[in-house]
Amino acid sequence: MTVEKFQDLPLEEIVGDRFGRYSKYIIQDRALPDARDGLKPVQRRILYAMYSEGNVSDKPFRKSAKTVGHVIGNFHPHGDSSVYEAMVRMSQDWKARHCLIEMHGNNGSVDGDPAAAMRYTEARLSGIAAELLRDIQKQTVDFVPNFDDQDMEPTVLPARFPNLLVNGSTGISAGYATDIPPHNLAEVLDGVLHRLDHPQSTVDELMQFIKGPDFPTGAIIMGADGIKKAYETGRGKIIVRSKTTIEPLKGNKEQIVITELPYEVNKANLVKKIDEQRLDKRLEGISEVRDESDREGLRIVIELKKDVNAHAILQYLLKVTDLQVTYNFNMIAIHNRRPTMMTLPLMLDAYIDHQKEVVTRRSTYDLQKAKDRMHIVEGLVKALSVLDKVIETIRSSTDKRNAKDNLIERFAFTEIQAEAIVSLQLYRLTNTDITQLEEEQEQLRKLIDKLEGILSSDRRLVTVLKNELKDVRKRFESPRLSELQAEVEEIKLTMDVLVPSEETIVTVTKDGYVKRTSPRSYNASNGQDFAMKDSDYLLLEQSMNTQHHLLLFTNKGNFMYQPVYELPDIRWKDLGQHMSSIITLDKDEEIIQAIGLENFDERDAFIVTATKNGQMKRTALADYKLARYNKAAKTMNVKAGDDMIYAAVVLAEQELLVLANTSYAIRFPLDDIPATGLRTAGVKAFALKDDEVIASIQAVDKESDDDLVIITQRGNVKRMAVREIEVGTRGKRGVVTLKELKANPHRIFATLIVRAGHTIELHTTAGVKETIAVMSLTRTDRYSNGSAKVDVPAEGELLYVKRS
């Protein structure tokens, strides 16, 4: 018979099957803890290996390398580093609420330093780890063969305290991750005891005992609602804040002292991040950052400059560094051999069910041992009552086997009793020993009655369990380290403290060069000789404060938010920094507008944006203040083939004047455009025909007496009253503002809203600048084409217009 050597199978079937098996393995037997003892397989194997080798808390320390070798050789056939790292983590008192392993030597640090190599360190089980393994020799848990069938290992530990909640767990497997925070031992045991008495207790009732996590690093936990949600659903969010104090110093100075950090925050990285705020000059006011931690405890000192508000600096650091972090509960554990989202009641029930089974199996084991001993003691007592006859029987026997047979035949002893009698030592035949046997018989009778009572009554079993849990609580309880606050304290930033208030001149050019310049540099050049490429021109030149804000808009519907204090400080005569070095832009993306703002607090202010094809939208000004601004954000969804051409701050009571390039104009209230959030496409503002585009948009006051100046592509300039364009609704074609010519018709290049005293500058591609006083232009009606001011063929096409 021939055996198929090869199988023809689809690749996806093979990959799916193999990955499915691999995923099942790492979910069940690697990365997730068991709901009963709170341990992953590698941790359980380390603890059992140390226990089986006698490497316990009342014995001397033993080389870590010896333990790692024993674990790898007998139970866990993986890399030595993975075993040693798991062993080290169980010994780190800033990671575990109650360390399961005691270690001599360098076992790492809260700065993230690695532990010394395992040949240098020594370890043993801690006192509380013994409670995880107590009674394991009494067949309380199932054992399975190890990887090479040469030994047996436990599938779970007896776990005489709820380790999953007490020490927590973290891990990542295939499709699942877990984050269970540590808790206070006394609180958790109180919760278990309450659950034993009240199996249907609610999360609210349990939270009277288990108030929330208790991190080994202390700190302040904020958000009772997040804790309750996590206990009810398995998922929730809390805020963990460092414990800090503000201390006064001489010379009207203060310092911030940090004594406790959030769980799993790297102290060295945190100190470096805080110092970077000082070095990068993002935060004025810090003179020095020192790590003064020693064997007495953690202490980070942030020394401030004179007259600096320490509270405001602290608020900023809480916002931008890991002095405050968010901890997300994701309480997944292996329950009934499958990954399960664990609620607090389910965790307690899983643990209680496990403990009931452990006590039941231990009682069964002890009962059998007691009955076996009772049987032997009864035989010995009976033998001593007829001692002379027993001795005579043994003396008349030929050998041990014959003696046992004769005893069984003559006195009706069992095989086990006969064995005990023939193995009896002569000193045991004294009167003292007979008394001791009778006392032992009485004690065994009481023990058997007690154990049978436990096995027959659930109430007695629960009483035993409660007494043992109370004993663990009494021996190992410790005060709560983390402080709990019901409400999340909001971080309030005050920019005037964090950013020095300085006057500056902000400039943005059409080609995307931005900078801020000190008034001193500006005045030294008398506002002249601005550094700019020949083909470039200014979009914005504005006196601002470093505490103000800048918004930049692009033709692709994106915008960039930039605090003024973060703009590069460059001399007036030097070229600014290009936006591409700050934020990535597409190849054909260009800046169309720059807006300088003092703040985003104006409730009745909106940013209106529009495209050349007539789409328009408005969004509340407050939406444009971004918390993260390291990349461009979307302000408007612009369709392919369209471009955004307009962005401006418009007040709620204003109106919009929209002109197509063919001179058709409409005027309507801002309310006609519905207010929407960022990333929307807007609504149709103008009924455009083919080959028509929006040329200009102006925001005007209601019943405005201002004038509108229209500049055409042929160099004509015209002044007319805004009121000549009547108020209507959006989406119409409106009225004409220029007279249509058959040959070389005028098309709108730009418009400006002007009043008496304004001047207009027309700049051409040939470098010609034409300056016109507004009042020198005659006010005309809608059908006039104005007068020629630039000879386009001779002086070049218009580049941009400017009002001053």
C-alpha cells in the first residue's frame, strides 16, 4: 500500500489553519492570565519550579540562573531571557502590588534600567507567594504531563488569595490584549468575603469594599465613574496623576516636587521630557530639573525662575508629559479555557468557585488520609489489647509474609493493619504509646467528623474558606498607596504664564514663508527691505502677540493651526521659514489665506470657506483651536477639479457678497449658510454657469454704507456702492456689476471693500505698482466698467491687489 507523500491543499486553508492553531495557543497558554490564580503559564511554572525545589521564603536565596535552568529544562521550553524577565517582573515592587519573588541584586529600576544578568542575582519565593502554592501537594488542582512527559505540572495554582486583582496583569496576544490594574489585598479580600455572604451583590455594593485600583507606585486616581464602568463591563478609563507639592524657596521663587508617579511611567524618560520643555523654550519659567530620588524614595524637583506661577507650570506639565496619564481597563482573562471580558462580580465568582473546589479537594484528600491512618491506629490499638497473643503468633511464624497471614487469619486484621503491626518497633509496646494511640484515635475521629461536615455542608465549607481568607488578610494586609478622587480634575492652562507676552510682527507670504519678527528688527529696517522672492507677495503682515494664534488655509481644503510663540523668530531682512519644514504639504498645495487671531472665544464668530465652483460652509471659530497641530487638518471637503479660494472670519450679524468672474453678484445673510463642523463639503452658494467661477467674496455689515471696488483683468478699476447689490438668498445668479462687452469682455480679478481714506495698490507681474486713492475714483452705477488704471500689455498682468 502506498502512502501519499504530498497533499494538494489551498494556501489560504493551510495558513488559516496554522495561524488559528498558533492563535489558540498564545491566547490560552502564553499571554493571558487565568481568572483563577491570575497567572500566565510562564509565571505559574516559575513559581511551581521554585516551590518544588524548596526555594521558598524561609530558606536561603538561590542563584536565579539555577531556577531559570530548572524551569526551562522541566516545564517551559523557551528562551532563558523570557523566563528570567518574567521572574524579574514578579520581583519588582514598582510593578507588582505584592511581589511573588524576592530577589537579591540588581532587578532593574523605575528608570527602565534592565536587571543584572541571571548569573549575578539570587531569588526565592516571597511569603505571600507561598499562599498561591499552599495545599498544592494535597491534590487540590489538576496536574498534566510536562512537554517531554517526564514530569507533572499544575494547570492552575491553589491561589489562596485573589492574585488576579491584587497584582493585576498586562499582556498582548492574537486578537486580545489585557490590562488589569493592581488592587489592595485587604480591600479585595473584604470584597470576596462580602460576595461569599451575598452572591447576588451589585457592583455598587462591592465598591464599598473594593474602591478602585491601588498601584504600587501610589499616585492619585481620578474618576469614580470610570472605575465603576470598568467593574461593570470590563472596560473603563481612569486618570492617574502624580502626587506633587509646591514648595517656596528664597528670593520669591518656588519649586515643584514630585514624590509619586503614575503606574508604569518611566522616571528617567519623564525627567528628560520635562527638561526638553525647558531646553526647547516651549516653557519659559523652569530654571532646573533634578532627579533627587534615593533609597528613601522618589523625588523629582522642578526649580522655577523668580516670580513664576508654579501652579500654572504644573498644569502645563500635567497636560504635555506623563505626570498625568490615562489608564484604560481591559480586563480579559482565561475563564473556562476561553478569553473572557471579566467584570468585577465575574472575577470574584471565578475565584470563589476555584477556592471552593480547592477546599473540597483538600478536604477529600485529608479525609482519605485521616481514614487511612484511623484504620492503622485501630489495628494497633486492637493489637496492643491482645499483645501477648500477637507476639506469640509472630514468633511462631516462619517469615514476615507468614506472620502477616497468621495475624490476618487469627485476629481478622487487614493487610494494611498487619503490615503496621509487624513493622512496629519494640519501644512502641510501652504503656505511654498505648495512651498516645488512643489520643490520636480520638483526634482522628474529630478530624474525620469535621472534614465530613465540610464536604456535606456548603455553609461549613464557606466558613472554612472565610476563616482562611481572614488569616491571609491579617498576615499580609498593607495600607492603600493610591489616593482616590471621585471627580476628574480639569487641567486649566493659562497661556500668559506659560508663554511670555511679547509684541511681534507676523508675516506670511503667498509662497508659504512664515516668520515672526521683533519690533526692534522691524523698526531697524523701517518696515522696508522685507526678505521675499521676486514672484512672491505678502498674504499677511500683522502686529500680534506671542500669545495669539495663526491659521493658514490651503487650496486643498486643509488648514494649519500655529501658536504665534512657536513661529520661528527671524529678522525682517531674512527670508522666513517655509511651511513645508513645519507641516507636510502636497506638491500642488498652496496657501490661499492667513488669519491672525487673538483668541477663539468669540461665540458669534465663524470661519467661512468657499471654493471656486461655488461650494460654501461656515464653522464655529472655536472648532479651529486644535490640541495637536503637528499636521494639517481638514476644514472643507473639496471635490476633485475644485479649489478652495476663500477663508475669513465672519460675524453672525454680517452678510456675504459673492461675485462670479463674469461680474454677477449676490448678497445674502450669513444665516443662509448652515453651521457645520470641520471636514464637511458645505452647500451651493451661487448658481454658476459653464466656464464661470467664483472670483471674489466679501463679508459686509448689514445696511453697509461702504463701497465696493472692482478690479478687472484688463486693469480697469471701478467704485460702486455696496447697497446697489440688494440682499437676497444664496444659490441665485444675482445682478451684473460690469457692462458685458462682446470683444475682450471684462472679468473680475479682485474686489475690495473700501471707505474714505483708503488707498489701493495694484501690483503687476512686471513689478509695476499703481497706487490709487479711493476718493479719486468716481462712484458709478452697476453698468459701468470703471476706468483703466494699468496698461496690462505694457505694464504686465495683475499679480495681486492690496488695500491700505
